[in-house]
Amino acid sequence: MSYEKVAQAKSNLVIGTKQTIKAIKAGTVKEVIIASDADPVVTGKVKRIAQQFSVDYHEVPSMQELGNACGIDVGAATVAIK
């Protein structure tokens, strides 16, 4: 479900952990998608900040598939939908 949501929102995506955190703090994010096979140290920070700013987040199994849904050739640990 979330992969499809990401693929449909291609023009409104923020890809990557640092950019996702910036966008959450800026208040421009509706939802965050997190790859569960990504480093928990990296994704844990995104989860905490999303909770602080009351932004919903969902997990998907694969970084590679999340990256593919974004239209990039590498994996993505986190993606924010604006």
C-alpha cells in the first residue's frame, strides 16, 4: 500500500533521512514512510521527530523497493510525502 502511495506522490516527495527531518521540522510533511530494513539508529531519529511534530509514519519492508517507488536506483531509508 505505501509503495503505491509513494509512487503516486512522486512530485510531492522528500527523499532521504536528512531532508525528511528538515521537511518535518518545516511543517510541510503529511506522512513519512520508513524502510524497516534500514539502520534503526537512522530511522529511530526520524520516528522520534515525526512523533514530536504529530506526523504519521508507516513502515515498509524494503529500502530498495522504497527507492524504486521513488524513481531512484538506490535504496531509500525514509521518504516524506508533502
